[in-house]
Amino acid sequence: MEWDFISASLINLLINLSYTVISLFVAVFALITIDKKLLKDVDIQKELKENNLAVAIFSSSILIFVALIICFGLKS
């Protein structure tokens, strides 16, 4: 009975990991597409070096978004 529980847990873990990886790739692709379409004239690295607070908040929100995808993918 213990082996059944372990195998079911491993299968569930693999499903959740694959869902997380797929979601992460889709999210990163969407962010890159949005960045290329909407932010053509903005160089994020240059703006961060110039201490632009709006760009820093935008960049940190992207990182939080990616962290939330990973968190919810591994939570269930």
C-alpha cells in the first residue's frame, strides 16, 4: 500500500512539473512578444542603470509573475 502512494505521488509531481514548465515557457514567450510589440523604444537595461523607478517596478513585476507561475504549478 505504501508503494502505491509513492508512485501516485511521483506521477502527480511529474504532471505538476510538466504543467509548470509549459506554463513558464508560454508566459516567457508572451512577455517577450509583448516587450517587442509595446516597448520597442525602451531599453530596460539602460533605464535600470539610469535609476528609472517605473522600469524597476515593471521588471520586478515580471519576476513576481514568473515566481507565481512556478509557485502555483508546484503547489497542487
